[in-house]
Amino acid sequence: MRSILAVTVVCLLAVASGSYMTKDVKYGDELFLKKQKAILEIFQHIHQPEVHTTLWEESKGFDVEQNLDHYTNVEAVKEFLRFYKHGMLPMEEIFSIHNEFHREEVISLFHLFYYAKDWDTFYKTMLWARFHVNEGMFVYALTVAVLHRHDMEGIVLPAPYEIYPFYFFNDVVISKAQRYKMQGFYKMKKINDVYTAYIPSNYTGYYVHTSPEQRVGYFTEDIGLNSYYYYFHADYPFWMGGKEFGLYKDRRGEFFLFQHQQLLARYYLERLSNDLGVIPPFSWHKSITTGYYPYLRYYNGMAFPVRDNYYSASIDKSQVVEQIEDFEHRIMETIDYGFIVLPDGSYVNITTPSGIEYLGNLIQSNEDSVNSRFYGYLEVLAKYFLGGSIKLRNEYRSIPSVLEKFETTMRDPMFYQLYKRIVEYYYRFLDLLPSYKKEELDFPGVKIESVEMDKLVTYFDKFDADITNAVDVEVFDESTMKGSDMKKFGKIAHYQGEDFVLYARMPRLNHLPFTFNLNAVSDKAQKASIYVYLGPKYDQYGNIYGVDANRENFFELDHFLVDLIPGKNVITRNSQDFSWFVKDRTTYFELYKQVMKAYNGEGKFPLDMSEAHCGFPARLMLPKGKKGGMPFQFFFMVVPYHTPKVEQFTGFDSTLSCGVGSGARYLDDLPFGYPFERKIDESAWFTPNMKYYDTMIYHKSETEVNSVVV
């Protein structure tokens, strides 16, 4: 009886302390609901300048220049005003963060939001900017400001694909949505007194299949995955850094490289599920074999640039190639020499494990880089070269390719080919570090005896995204709306007095929840952390992978804490509790209704991290596998707990915030990707505290999943 009780306690501790995304729930108070309501409304129909008459009128009563004392950094506000008076990017022009002129302006706009002293100033500034600056700049600057202001913790931003459906759904879907509106909702049905339409949506390869790479289009074009990447860069913008924002505290350079290595590993698992091989290499001087036809268009009507198969720009963009190669050579020489050249001619030694932080900042060329002038903007130039965009005579104007927009960049197969090249610098550095010795890997007194796991099943199910913002609506005159209707729905899209909502319905990869039991023994009571990885068993030719050759292909599924007890420990973990994974976003329409209900005192609005913007989509936890089953392998490792420099969740409310810039985001102090980040010496590798577990992943139809007990 005693051992059963002990095991139960261990399981509870594993769940309670394991998730980076906490399961605790709080509820929004009156001020929070006021903020949340305002944020949701300001993002509605972003390209329509006067969609809300009251907001437009309210914005006229605020003058930034007359309220300088309402900002904590007056010089930053004055800099914005200089840009504004000179003339900023006009309305409906395409905004690109990679355009240096646009970037200067949007940073000054971000400062305007960020340095507002209080909510009242922030709100008035937000309203003023909504009607006076370029829409793309407004969305980007406001998004980054909300994510980095401490008084905005817990605020839920509308999903990027619902603010800007144009960046996530192809022209076929957008055109159908606009036709519904133009045709007066002919044959649309009312659901709960609201005209509602569901528009079928598919992936680009469904319409035009031009390359084998499009077999994994359901993954590369997944709206949740692309939103995750967009928010990753909004949390850690390459132009933001220094002590004021504290991003360096989060090991941002190392995190940048690890994030891309993990994305490549996950992408490779999907490629294997679709009989595709390793991510192909490319040359700056040869034709790019892989084309991409995005079939996306900007709001102003301009189509995203197309890159044909066997695209070649090495002659037209020869100067760009020379710059790229210069930067690549400097980065590789830095790794091989073991030091970074500083602007004053001195050096920074990077031959120790901590050198990866310097290298990551250098490669991203972010504001915490020690010499971005010399090592350059490799990412920006490479995306411009590979994306197929053209250089316009007017340098202030741009038509970015999908590679050059963080919302769309992962759609393009060249994203993965480019970052495979960049991640090679990561491993070039790591491979110079010594392999772990047996005593560094072993956990004396701890052994994993066995693993038990449920059957793994994936399937495609239907997901609805609110794309109402894809259509223009009548000016929302609040004075004409009945009080009861306002209270019920708030401000939602309407046409000739009728409320409506448009959904894009698409198939998205998902999986059944699964549980594993890790049976381990310990010689004493002690705290430990557990790593769980998923990787391939065989390569594309059916050859079994060697241990070292396979280390780059493992995708981290979980990393959590346990309190081991003396003797046997049965550690049970469900996939729904895995760290960093989050469930699907609530649609804008439903989210807004929930806020309005709480705002009107008819319920509570829950605040938790189950849909956190910084979480990876739980749907994409497992690769598709195959109908008859496809072999993969899990890797489990129990390691001693390495206390981080700053205890996790310190300095921020973990039920509301991702803790960006706190230095307290991580469970322990081990390197990202441990223990796979270093070359593997097989003679020292296999220790009792680690275990490989072979499994199969089965892909079923939604009908099979719903009708058969798995």
C-alpha cells in the first residue's frame, strides 16, 4: 500500500511541476476586460479607416505632441514625431520589417506605444495611430508593444491569421469570402441570430502541384505553425535588444539557433512520412530547383512574388551574392578561429560552451550582437535573394516575398533549405566542443527499466478560422444599434443591419492524446528532470540511423521535473501536459463574445496559458506517419536537476505571461538540445538513465478515428 501511494505522489509532482505553460487559471477584472475589449476592437477590419465611428471621433481629441509628459521617454516620442512630420509610409502601402526605411519608422511607432505612462495614454495613442499610420506598421508595432508591456500581461491578441487572413489563406478563399459579402449573403444561414458561412480552404498544392515539396504543404502552410513563428520574432525582434528589454537574459542567441534546429527536425519527420528525403542543399550560384507559387495577395491587390522552378538570380543579384558570401565566410572563420572580432579590434573568445550565445546573436544580427556591422544581415539578404522578390526603383516601396514576411516565411520550402544552411554553422560550432564523457551523462543510482506507451494515431480534422476581416464592411455607427444587440454581441461585422461572420474551414493534422509510463528506479530521494524526444528510426532509404548521425533529427516533446523516491518510480505523463505545446486558438468571434459577456457582468473571462502565443501547436506534436504504421523512436533521459541561474517563473506571472526577457523561462541550466547538441561518443553514450523506445505512428482518416476505438 505504501509503494502505491508513493508512486501516485510522484505522478502528481511530475504533472504539477513539469509544464512551462502553467494550467492555473485567473479571471479578468474590470480594467483588464476594458483593455481586452479595446484591443480586440482595434484590430477589426484594419484597412478600413473609419469602421468604428466612435473610435474615429475619439481619436480626434488626442494630439501626441501636446502630451509629451505622458510618456516615459520623451526623446523617443520626439523621434517618432520627426518621422511623422517628414512623411511616413502611406496607408495601403505594403509594410516590410526587412526594409530599413520601414524598420526605422515602425521602431519609432513601437516606442510611442511602449513608453506610454499608463493605460489611458496607451489607449489614446493606440486610437490616434489606428487612423494616422500605415496599417501594417500599426499592427506590427502594436503587437510587439502589447507583448512587451508588463501592464498588458494576459491580454489575448487576435490570431494573426484572423487579423490578416490575406497572409494565411490563398486568393481562392479570400475571393469567395468577398463574394459572399457582395452578394448579400445569398443562401447563408443564421446561427444564433448571426449570418454564418463556412468556406472550404485547402493548401496551395491542392490547386497547383509544381514540386514534390508540396506533399508536406499541410505542415508548412499550417496557420498555427506560421503564427508560432511570427510570434517568436515578435517576442525576440532582431532590432530589439540591450539592457532595457533584457532579451539577452533568455539566452536569445542560443535559443534562436535551437529553435530553428528544432523546426528543421520536426519538418524532417514530416518529410519522412511523405517519402521525401533529407532537406536538399542549394548553391548561391546555381538555379534554385524548388519553386513556390503562394497564390496569396496583399490587401492592396498586389500578388506575392512567385519563384519559378529552377529560379536563377545570381547574375541580376550578383552584388547581393557577394555580400552573402562575405558574411558566411566571416561567420565560419569566427567559428574555426574561436573568436569574434569586435568593432574596436579586440576579440571575444567563443571556444567554450557559452560561446554559442555570442554566435547566435551574431548570426541573427540582432541588437545584442557584439559586431553586427562586420558580420552583417545574413538572414535579410538571403531571404531577399531566395524569395524571388524584385528590387524596386523606389527603395521606400516594397513587395516582399513570402520568405520576407514572418507570417508567411515557413510556407516556402526554401525556408527550410536556407535554415538548414544556417543551422550547419550551429553544428560547426558544437562539433568543436568535446563529446560528453560517461560520467557527464550518467545519473548514478538512477535507471530507466522500461517504457510503456499508448498507440500513436494521427488524422486530419476540420478547423475553423474567423476570416471576417478579409471583407470590407459598412461603417459601424454605434448610435444606430439597439442597446440589447450591443450588449449581446458588441461590435462585430454587419451588413445592412445584419451581423455576420465568415469562417475558413480547413483540414489540419492532429493526433489522439496518448500517455506514457516511465518505469525508473532511484537509490534515494532526489529531484530530477526528464527529457523526451521523438526522432526517426530509419532514413529515407530504409537504413537504420547511427546514433551520432541521427542526433540532429530529434524533436523535443517534453522536459519536466519530478521528485524521485527511493525504489521504484512510475512516472505517468499525458501528451496534453507536454511542455510548450498549446491548444488551438479560440476564434475571434467566440473570443469577443466571451469578453463582452464578462464585460457586461454575465460571466467570468478566464486567463491561462492554454492558448499562449509562445506555445507550439499541440496538433503538430506528432508527424503524420503512415496508414499501416511508420517506425519512429522516442528517447527518454532522466538527469540530475541543474538549478537555473534564476528560478523558473521568477519575476512574472506565469499564468498570464511567457516571461520574455525575464531570464526565468527555462526549467534548468542545461544547454538547449541536451544531450544531443554535442557529438556522440558511442563508447560513453549508453547509460542506465537513458532509454530508446521504438514505436509506430499510424495515420487514420477522421471517420476511422471517430468510429473505431483505438
